[in-house]
Amino acid sequence: MRKKIAVVGDKGSVLGFKSVGFEVFMAATQQEIVDVMTTLCKGDYGIIFITEQAYVQIPQIIDEYKESPTPAIIPIPGKDGNLGIGIKNVKKNVERAVGADILFNED
């Protein structure tokens, strides 16, 4: 069975993803984000890209699915800029996988 890919966030940040074939869900308020993410997480989605601005509003959903193989919930920068959440998650996952911080930068 083939899993779908979704993108969640404000209209200005996610609309462009429609052109590459992703399913786009526009959500502006915290309740809209919770409602959309609850539906998507229980649906047939393998990957859910979500703007960082929306991601920080749903910690309970993130915690519930962070150990599940699907859906993979991946924060992406929104139109308002990068909050650094995506790279922090990549770093944390790499540390867990290899047992060391490979992104450590000694100045």
C-alpha cells in the first residue's frame, strides 16, 4: 500500500507544494492545526511536512507520534522564516542513531 504525503501550515507557506503533487492542508489557528493533524495522523499518510510555526503549537501530537514509523512528522520552515526546529530534530535523531553529535562544530 502506497502512503501519501501531506503538507500542513499557513496558506502562504504550503500552497506551492500542490504543484509537486503533495496534498496541502491550510491551517492557521491552533485548533485548525490540531484538527488537521489528528485526521492526517490517523489516515493513510507516510510523511507529513508541517511548518515550524504550526509544529510548535501541537506538542501533544508530536509526542504521540515521535516514536512511530509512520507518519513521519517533519518540520519545515514557513514563510515567516526558519525557527531552527528542523535541524534540531535531525541532530537529535542522528545522535540517537550513531551515538554522537556529528554536527558538533568546534570553533
